[in-house]
Amino acid sequence: MEKDIKIKIFDENGVEKEVVVVAYFTLTMNNKDYLIYTENKTDTNGNVEIYTSEVVNKEDGTTELLGIDDDNVWEEIKKVMVEIAKDGE
């Protein structure tokens, strides 16, 4: 059984959080990297909340997580999430 991979990120307010990596992948449609992660919190229905961000490696050696606003990209990410869910069954 694999151990959870944990990373530290900073939210939009600059607060450091430790999160668990669910998946890290590159979409072939745009050759950009994406991260699916969780804080292992659940919503009111008991579902684990997950988040997705575009991963951008900056010239200064830091990494930035960006929101996703392209509907076509979201459709492809949803496909990845479905595959992850199938693999977890």
C-alpha cells in the first residue's frame, strides 16, 4: 500500500497548508501539468473535498498553483478524475 505523498502549499491568503497529492499529470491537449490534491476534509454529504490546480514552474525556481478557467481543460481533467475513481474501486 502506497503512503500518502504530502506537500506544503500556500493558499491565496499566504497561509501554509499541508495537503495530500491525489494525482499529478500532464494533459496532452495543452502539455500543461496539473495537480489534484486534498486536505482530507469532507463536505456536508461526507464526500472528501478535492482541488485541482495548474502547476506552473517559474523561472525563479518556485512553483505556483493556478486556478483553471478553461472549460475544455476541465472536461479533460474530469476524465482523469473518473479514471482515478475507477482505479480506486
